[in-house]
Amino acid sequence: MSRKRWMLIIGVALAGVVLPGLIWSLQDEVTYARIATTYAAKQTCSCLHVSGRALESCLADFPSEGQGLIDVKPEGQSVRASVLFGAISAEAIYEDGFGCAIGG
């Protein structure tokens, strides 16, 4: 076999071992990101629509180290929060008389 073919076989074999291990090790971070985006969407929605505060005031409530990591966008009666360029996101929707709830 040629050297290129051996390198390809070794690369595929390593990817089969390393990639699942990497995915397994990141599962806690993904779970944390989902919790953080859901919290940010709900908290910001309530701050904007229930408390009537400005977006800048609402975002100031978050810890300074997290403010630059989560992207929060109000869209009418809802608020969407996301991380990793939208790969993980959550939405909270305001309903008059009921407040904000996490959207589907």
C-alpha cells in the first residue's frame, strides 16, 4: 500500500476514536449553553415587556463575563438569545396578562 493510503487509514481510525471522545467531553458545555440562552431569553423578555425597562438596562443585569458571549435580540413580543453564531438558541414570548414563557 502507498504511504498516502496508510495515512488515510490511520486518520480515519483516529477520527473514529478521538471525535466521539471530544463530543462526549463537550456535552456539559452544550447543556450549560442551553441553560444560559434560555435564562437570558426569559429574563430579558420579562425585563423588557413586564418591567418596561430599556434593552441596555436589561443586559446590564447579566454578569460582565457573559454579556459578550450571548447575543440577545428583541423581536416584537419575543426575545431570542443565542450563542455560537446561533447554533444554540432559545426564545421567550410575551403574552399580555401572563408574562413571558419559553417558546417552542
